[in-house]
Amino acid sequence: MRYLHTMVRVTSLEHSLAFYCGLLGLVETRRIANPIGRFTLVFLAAPGDEPRAGAENAPLIELTHNWDPEDYGAGRNFGHLAFEVDDIYAACARLAEGGVAINRPPRDGRMAFVRSPDGISIELLQKGASLPKAEPWVSMENTGTW
């Protein structure tokens, strides 16, 4: 058995790719449009994890965009996606500058939560040891649910 991917349904590829690739920094590895089934699949990987010779089995996120509008609901039972980042403060600042709410700020220098445009909870974890506590994060309150 091997892990292949996690699929999340998205309502807008444009907004989702702006978030996952533009702000979070993932890389699109392939795209499949199926006009008969009326859906598009976009596969994303973390930088450096893109499928390549010797790494064809990289973990991926599959964004599924059904062309006909649907209401997917909150999906809280899904849990969250988690990514390790080199600098939790820089990652959160980049996301906040892009208009993303930091639902659980990295007050501890270690962990933060944000949500995708479709409400998918995303956990960000500091690579290695926690960073020293720093403002504005230490004083920032939680926002919404995560």
C-alpha cells in the first residue's frame, strides 16, 4: 500500500490556485480536464516534492473542481491538511498580506491554522524547533474556527 493523494473539492479553481500555489507556495504538477464528466482535477505538491525520477510517489493534493455549482458544506469532519514551513512567521505574514485570516496565530512560534477559500483547514508547522515568540503573533487572538 502507498499513499497517493488527498482530494478536496473546490468551488473556484482560480481562487483555490491563488491560495494553494500563489500564497501557500504549492506547485501544480498536472491537470486533467474532463468535459464529458464536467470536472477538472489539478494535482499539487510541496516545492521539492514534485513527482520526478525517483520521486514519482510524492504526496499530492488533488483539487477537484466540478463545473456545475454545488454547496459542499463546512466539512469539519475532514480534519485538516498540514504543511511544514521553514519560517512560520514569514508564511503567516505572506498569507495575511494575501488577505487570508490567520485563524490560530503562531503565538508559540510553532503552529498556525488558516482556511482555504473553500473552508479547508490548513495547519502550518514550523520546521525544526519553535521560533522565539514574537509580535504581532503573541498578542493575536484566534479568529473563527480552525
